[in-house]
Amino acid sequence: MAANVGADTSAQAESSPAYSAEMSRSRIAELGALLGDATRAQLLTILQDGRASTVGELARASHVAMSTASEHLSRLHDAGLVQMHAQGRHRYYRLAGPDVAGLLEAMEVLPRPAAADGQAGPGAGQPWPAGRVALQPGSRTPAELRFARTCYDHLAGTLAVALHDLLITGDDDGRPELAPAAPAALAMLGVDESQPADSRRPRLRNCLDWSERKPHLAGATGAALLACLLERGWLVRRRTPRVVRLTRAGREALAVAFGPHPCWAPLAGQHSQHGLRS
């Protein structure tokens, strides 16, 4: 089992605050060196769709040689960021778990400073002048990626944020809860909330969406929701990594479960056929 990101599994206890700070700096430096490489960052971004991919598939998607991809994946595996499963002649890689996906998603949320009028920003240590910092959460994000994509094993993007807002209530204290009508709506989509929760993973968890700057639903329920939408053909994967498309049947299913909403309003020329269908 891969080590948890940010955790020193070799140490049973912290001997002192100084030791803890030293270990934290060491892990941060290690992750910074790994993620600072453009090819490794691209490989991790591709793996954020939650699926396992072969070295060849990842090499083609990253536009690098197989030997290059294999070397980078080996380093990511050694650092506990990806898992490898050998089957026959192939080696399949995927992210090590939700913690890694959360780390990558959190990094993408960090604001990108942009200088106004095309002028260069201030030097190191100098503050940005008033009005010279632009937060551009979606300006460079393709529309299809911003609308609906996978975030490891759950849904992200505008669609995911809309579903979160309808399903979740009472999370002002940081502990999300299902809205009163949410279990019935989830059941209509095939998600069974009566199943016992996995003690190793929270049933409900907020995940900050990097393109919307609002939370979408993660945790066991978020993963089950994405799985059901994919299995029933209401979402389909696109060739672009992580991108999923909401189908006509999916728009109808969400309208039946939640009522009208701009995110799943029928497209021009489409007429709703009442009832859920795959």
C-alpha cells in the first residue's frame, strides 16, 4: 500500500517539534522537486481521471518517449504518489489515492497572479500594486473541462458544484450533511445511501473546485454518484483527459431527480422525454 502523502510512515512517534518540522520540510521539498517537473505534472494530471493507464498510454498522452514516461512514473511510484499494478506484459499506473488527488486539486486552486497591461510583475519580495493582481479561475480553462470533469473518483466542474449545492446542507462547521430531499434524489440516480459507510473514508467530503472556487462533493457518496452516472450512460468520457459529457438522457435524469436547472436544461432542439432512461 502506498504511503499517505505528507505522512512519515517509518516514524511511530514524533520525538520533538524540531524533528517534526524537519521531516515536514523534507517531504515538502521532495514533493516540490517531483511536481516541479512539467512531464511528471502532466502525468499526474492525466491520472486525475481516476483510471489506470499503461506506460504507453501515458507516454502518448504526454507526448514523450515510453522510456521517459517510465522513468518519471518510477520516481512518482517511489514517492508514493502513484500505484503500479502489473498484469501480463503491461504495467498499469493510477494515483495512489484520494489524498494525492486532493493535493493536486488544491494546488490548482492557488490563484495565478497576472500583471495588468502586459507589464511584468514586481521583483521577488515586492508586493503587487493595488489592482495589479487578477485571479483568473477559468479564463484559460476550456469550456468542456470547466463544465464537467473527473477529480480522481468523483465529479468536478460547474455541474459538480451545482449538484453539491442541491445535495449538501449544514456544512458551515466544515462537516457536510445531506439535505432532507437528497437521499431520494440520489436513489433516483442509483446511489444507495443506506449502505454502511467505509470506516476508512468519509461518506461526505467537500473538495474545493479549482475552476469554480466552490466545493464539489467527494467522499464515498461523491464516488458512488460519479460511478452511477457513468454506468448508466448519463455521463460519457471524452477523448480529452478527465473531461466527461452530460448526455441528453443524463439531462433528463437530473431534471427528474432535482427539477429544472440551467446546468441540465435541454439543449436547443432537444425535447425532454419524461422519465429516467439509460
